[in-house]
Amino acid sequence: MTAEAQAPTTISPDRLALEIVRRAPAEGVKFLEPHPVEIVVAALERVNPAIRRSLLEAMAEERRSAVLDAARPEARSTWRRNLEYTENSIGGLMDPPVAVFGPDATIGEAVDELQTLVKRAFVTYLFVTDPDERLVGVVVMREMLLGQRSQRLEEIMLRDPFFLTPRMTLTEAMRSVLNRHYPVYPVCEPDGRLIGLVRGQTMFEAQAIEISAQAGSMVGVEKEERLSTPWPRSLKFRHPWLQLNLLTAFVAAAVVGVFQNTIDEIVVLAVFLPVLAGQSGNTGCQALAVALRGMTLGELKPGREKVLVLKEGLLGLLNGGLVGLTAGAGMYFFARSQQNPDAWLLGLIVCFAMLLSCVISGVSGALVPLTLKRLGADPATASSIFLTTATDVASMGIFLALATWLV
């Protein structure tokens, strides 16, 4: 039995919270198993709602029910609601609404209630709702301090407050709050009914986790894998993608194999194969990075996909032409040093092959994430594996085909 499985059940909620946040959800749930539900609930109250939702979702149904039943009524209701929304949605990041008052409540009444409320919750704003629970205003602490105890909250509240909706994606919400920077945002149904709160810190932490996972997903590393993930689980996550990468590498190798006779006759071609593959690969990766960034930030609007593809194709043409001139000159001088009588022709072939392969790579860098998104997959998932195959096949295939045809 591992040391983690033998973890003492007397661990404090704060320590337990620190332990589970650095683990993937499945591993965090396993770490929580020996601990009583009361301690687990206290620990879950201390972690980011995104992490809490992932842990609850990963629990066995019986264990999850026991944990939810042990939570405070208002927390239990919100935690159940969190699970109803998709991952990385605002609904999945909500905390229970606190400091909610009617418009007729006085400052004095609110202060008296806050004296008890602040002992178990961090209060930033007061939220004012009508009898139908629709949000009608927000009260900041400054107005509370400067007002008279007999004043009604309706008199000092900010009307028509900004709010997020639970089905907003994290990316959409981040764009909408970009110029606001409030510490807390109310979450309401489209009709204005207040159902929860989400802290700005919570959103930025969730976005940071998402961004940190993106680089790994491009090469087949799952979001769940962390430094603490046991090696058998890491192997399970990574190996299937490596097998796929090997399969796609065989495709590129097959292209080279088709032109084996040409390479045997003109050995100098083999020297420039990695040059073409590397340069076209970098061109594709640049296009891929820009496309993913635009999709993540919401800059790529529906109907603008064609513009993105054409732009990357044009950049591939221009960059390919410029680096093609340099590569062609390199091939010419290298072939001359090898006493090859077709040095000038080989230089032209390299130049033209570089130009065409960079165009194809640029277009592929834009099309790969767009295609994955159209198929309903994560645009970043293993994008580089598919892109590398396209660029290798295009660059080496064009180069060797031109050499076979012209030399």
C-alpha cells in the first residue's frame, strides 16, 4: 500500500485542500477516500470551484452523494448545480450567492446580518433581488459606510448591474469582464434570476489551468496529467498518441520510399530533405499558434475562417519564396562542391519546393484546428501530430517529385 493511501484521517482541511489541488481529479478522489466526509466537505469548500467540480464528477456516485449530503444546504444546492453545467462553463465555477437582500431592507438590518454572515463567508458586495429573485441592484461597502442605518438598500444600490450567465464558456466570460476587473460577478439566468456568484480570481485560475494544458494537448499530453501522476497512468495517457505519431511518420516515410531510386541516383537530395521538412514544419507551427490563439480569445468570428486560411497561405507564399531563395543558393553551392552537373537545376528545385511546401504548411496550420473544431474535438488536441504529417508529406513529396521529373 502506498504512503498516500495510508494518509491519516486526522489531516486538517487546509492541508487536505493543498494536497488535492496539485493532483489530477482521479488521483485527488483516491487521496480523499480514507478521510471522513466532513473533512472532505471542509476541504472542498477551500478549493477553486473548477477543481471542486472536477473532483465531485470523478467520485463514485455513492461517495458523491454522501459528500453532498454533508455539505451546508446552500453549498449543497450550488454544488449540485455546478455538476449540471459543462466543464469550463461559468455555471461550473459558481459559488453560492451570499449577502442577498430585498430592496426594502435597511442598511442597519443588512449590517446586523453581515456581522454573522462574515464569520463563514467572504463578502464583497451586497446583492439586491426582487420577490422573484431577479437581481435588481448591487451595493458596495463604501455606500454602506457613508449611508444612514435607516436608509433602504434600494436608495443606495447600483441599478441594472452587470452579470454573467451560467452557460457562458470561460473564454466568453473572460472577454466580457476584460475591462471590468470586479472582484466578484453575479451569475444570473437570462431572465435575471440570481443563482450564484463567481470570483474574478476563480475565473483567472481556471483560465490559467486551461492555458497551461494547451501546450501539452498539442502533442497528446492529457489535461489530467500532472507532475504527481504515477508513471503507469502517464504511460496510458501518452502512449496512444505516440503510436498515432508513429503511424503518421510511416506515411511520410512511405513518400520517401516511393522516390528511393531518385535518392540513390542523386544522393545530394538526402542532405536537403530535413531542411525542407524543418522549414515547412516551422511555417505550419506559426500558423497553428496564431489560429489557436484567435480561437481561444474569440477573435476568429464565424465566417472569418476563409480569411484566416487565405492569409496564412499568402504568408506561406511570401516566406517560402524568401527562404526558398536562400535554400536554393545553398543547394547550388553544395551541389557544385560535389561536382554535380545539374547544380543550378537542383537549386531551382529546392527554391520552388520550399515555396510550395510553405504555402501548404501555412494553410494546413490554419485548417487543422478548424477541422478539429468542426468535428467537435478540442482544436488543440494533438494538432501538431497531424500538422507534422501534412508538412513532411508535402515538403518531401514535392521536392522528390520535382527532382524525379526534372533531373
